[in-house]
Amino acid sequence: MGEKKTILIVDDMPQIRNILRFSLKKEGYNVILASSGRIALDHAFDESNSIDLILLDIMMPKMDGYEVMRQLRKVDRTKEIPIIFLTAKAQQKDVIKGLEVGGNDYVVKPYRFDDLNKKIQKWLG
Amino acid sequence: MSTEPIKADTHFLRDTIYGLTEQIDLLTILQDLSKKIVSGFDFDQIINRFLDVVKEVVNYNACALFLYNEDLKTYRVVSSRGGPMKKFNDDVPDNKIVDWIIKEGRWTPIPNESKTPPKKFQSILPLCGMIKKLGFLFMISDQDEHCYNKTNMTILSFIADQAGIALENQNLYVQLNDSRKYINNIVESINNGIVAIDLSGEITLINKNATAILGIESGDVIGKSYREVFTDKLTKKIDSLIKKIINQGYVIETRFEHSPYKEFPITIGINASVLLDDNNNKIGIIFVFRDMLASMEIQRLLQQDEMKSEFVSNVSHELRTPLSIIKSYIEAILDQVDPEDYNTQRDFLNVVNKETDRLSGLVNDLLDISRIESGKYKISLTPVSLPEIIQSVIDNLKSETDSHNIITRIPSDLKPISADRDKMTQVFINLINNAIKFSPEGGEIEIQVIIMEKMLLCLIKDQGIGIAEECIPRIFDKFYRVDTSDTYEIPGTGLGLPIVKHIIKSHGGEITVKSELNRGSEFILSLPYGDSKQIK
């Protein structure tokens, strides 16, 4: 197995960040946490981080997931990073909007960790 | 010079004069006949006159007028003389002969099949319209063929032409009249008021709805200027709109407070556009008046519908979030946490426990909201002691947090109030819990009751994060949560305050809030007090 891949988790709910960190670390990933869109962008643009994949919540205060996505897609350094929306917004129009703004995949809460992990593996190649 | 040629010339001249006189007579006759037939648009009248005139020329014993029926694709008798219509209909002349005669376009005798004398003379006079095949007149007469001569033929084909044109005109007139009626019905049935004026301001058309919406009492306003017919206020409005309409071609949904009857002002929407003729010349203006009440009602329903689907979407989101957390932690305990690692298991189960509480709180709040919205949220009033309720709530909450300093200032002579004990308890749980949640540890929370005339004021004041001014109007909205990253860390359904507000209102009270960001919030309840009727 090669180098450890790094996943950025963006969610305003601490319980969700914490359990994802726990589970993803068990799967052998490096994990970076962000509790808001602003912090997520700081981590993503930080040259000392090499982020391989982002799990992004949509409903967040101040800056929502769609906006984070738009910002990430504007910058060369981050525009190719696979992004999986992880959200409780389950209506079809939300899914479509998420993919339209540039999301690679979509997982609706509540989810099975196995399913999420399979999608992560798929996008990490 | 010989006399012979002169004689011949005289003969010729006399014959010519006779001929001319005859022709003049003929022309006079034809003109009279034509006048008789063509005047009038009544179908039966045209036909009767036609049959009369033909009778004068050919003294028929019986005749039947066949007209082409577009639907049946055949000729049918529409009128007959000297015999029942049915007989003629059953005894239609041979189609091939008819078609040939109509193609030829002239009066033609047809073979008589009856073998028994007296021999009858049968003939067909085709009716030719301008555009399509119209029909023919079938005639039977006692006279023999001597009436079948050139003069009569000229007269009859002229008459037939005139009758054809008259019938076609009549048909066009009926169609025109039908489409006029149709358009008129549209104008009258449309759900809006329509008024058309010409460029001088004279009303050229007005429908019933317009007279109703505008409150015009007189029905006969066609030809009058709108300035005479409309109220002064509306006239002024129309005056000001006309210039704009002429320049721009239209105005859209201009609102106007109309009060034809002083006591019932209504809001009407005015749409108008320039009326153009075939050559795009401006010939007037069409106004459409709409009673905005109806469209505002539709707007309200649409908004309600939108709010409902937003509500469902919010509920779904609110339920999914704790569910998702519960599922994730349980999955982790089952699949990933080391079975020997009791501490982590315990930590995770604690999270699950809290989220389960949150979920059941949410379900209870949702039930309350749905009862409130369906009008099934009932309160039962009994005399209750407010200080008792407040104290029990504080005692319960203190077991969860002892880091806040809760001060109560309640007058000792406070009489019981008429209230629903459980619901009033719910109000104080919500408000005091909010004060704790949104205050820093060690913060002071003050609960004060002030007795006013017939009213109690109850203040719940904290030194917490406060509410931004622009958010205050919305904090009693369902699912509204003040949008800051600080508050998102604090659990809540966004349903507590709307429920509190409803409970207070159903007790005949009011709830308001004063707040300043980072300085704290103060919720002010006012409740009826001391009214003997209140306490049963």
C-alpha cells in the first residue's frame, strides 16, 4: 500500500466530524477537520496540506457547501480534488444542484459507512 | 333610290325598337325581381321570394328547393310547394343529371319518367354561388315546353344567380353574427373588467365585469367619455396612464385603490395596451381591470404551499441529522471500536443517547406544531401558581447546569393565574433553557414578574450572545435558527419559540423580545391577570 491518502471533512456538527474522523482513521486515512466553509477553504488552499478528497456538508451557516465548492473549483490547486457531498438535504433538486456546481458524488445522511467508504475508494482510484 | 331598302330599313328599325323595348322591359323586370330577392337577411324570406318570383315566370304546380348539405354531402330539400317535402326528399332527381346541370349552370328540362298522361314538364334550375355548389330548384309544371324559351331562360338564370348570392350573403351574415356573438360572450365571460376607448376618450366597449369592478351604475355608457363615467380619482389615474400607454404601448399591473362606494375600497390592478387596427394605426386603448383581492388570495395560497413544502424539507433535514449521527456511532461501535475499549464505547453511546433525546424532542415539537396548525392544540385553563411553575422548571434545569446563576424576582402577593399548567411549564422550560444555552457559563439569568393593571409582565433576561437586530423579526418563525457558527453548535429544533408564542397567544397574552448582540436577550411575556372571569 502506498502513501496514506488525506481526506478533508467539512461539517458544522462536531458529532459528525468526530465519528467520521474515527472511522476514516480506522480505514487508514489521514483526516483533516473543518467546522465551517471558511476553515475548509483555508485548509484546502494551505500548501502544506495535500488533500486527496473532500467530504462536504451542504447546510452550514455563513458559507454553505455549494459556495465552498465554487471557491474550490476556481483555484487550480483545488479544482481537481474529488468532492463528495455528505448531506441531509435529500431532495432530488438538491442532488442535482450539488452535482451541477461541480460535486463528484453525493451521499445522503443517514448513510451506511460501508457505502461511503466504497465511494471514497472509487474516487481515490 | 329605290323604296325597297327604305322599307327594309324601317322594318329593321321597328324590329330593333321592339327588341330594345322588350329588353328594357326585361331589364326592369329583372331589377325588380333582384330587389325583391336580395333585400333582407332572413333565410326563409329569401327563399319564399325566390319561389314567388320563379312562379311568376314558370307557373309550376310543384317545386322543391334543394340545398347542398355540407355535413351529409348531399342535396336536401329545404322548402317545397305543391307537395310534401318528404316526397321530394325521397324522390331526388338523379345525381348525375343534377351535377351535370349545375356544371352547365343553366335552366334545363329533365326527362319525365311517368308514363301516364297528362305529361308533366320537369326542369331543374341550378343555384350557383360565388364559391361553392349551393343547390337547385326542381320544378314540375302542367304546361308543356313552350314556357321553356330564351327570354325565360335569361330571366330564370338571372333570378337564380341573385338568389344564390342572397343565400350566400345570408350564410356569411349568420357566420359573422355567430362569431360576433362568440367574441361578445368571451368579452362578457372573462374574469376581468374590460373597457376600450377610442383616442378621444369615448368608451367603445365595456363588459359587465368592468361595470361591477369599477362600480359603474349606469349600463349605457358606450359613446360617453370615460371622464364622465369613471370616478374622479380613477379618471385622474387613467389620464396619467394614457400618455405612458401611447408612448410605451402598454402598462402592466398598475395598482389602484378604488373606492366607488366609500365604505368598500378595493385594490384593482390595471393593465392596458394600445388598440391597433389592421394597418397598425393606434385607434384606441384597451384597459383590463382586475380585482387584486382574488390574485392576492392565489398568491397567499401559493406561498402557503411553498411554506408547506419547505416545512417538509426542513423536517426531513432535521430528522436526518440526529438519525445520521445515531447510525454512524452505532455502526462504529459494532464494526470498528475495539470490543475491549469500553471508554470509547461509552463515549459513543453517550452521543447516541443525546441525539436520541434530541430526536424525541424534535418529534414532540413537530407534533405540537402540527396540532397547532390543524387547530387541535387545546389548552385547559385552571388556576395555577406562576412562581411554582417557574421554580420547578429552574430546579429541573439546575440538575443539568449548575454553572449559571439564576435569579428570580417575583412579587410575594402574586395571585394564581388562569393557565394550562403543562403548557405554561413548557413555555418556561423553553425560555429558561434558551437563556442557559445561549449564555456563557457563569452567566446571570434573571426572571422577573411585574404586576400591572389587569396584566402580568414576565421578563426572562440573560447575558448571552444576543440576537442580531435583523434576525429578531424571524425568531418566532418555524425552523428559523439564527445563522452563526456559534449557535449551530447549540442543539435546537427551531420549533421551540414558535410553540412558545402560540401557547402565550392562546392564553390571551403576547411575547416580545429585546436583544443586543453579545450583550444578551430579554424575552417579555404579558399575560392577562386579575380578571375574575379568567379564573374558573
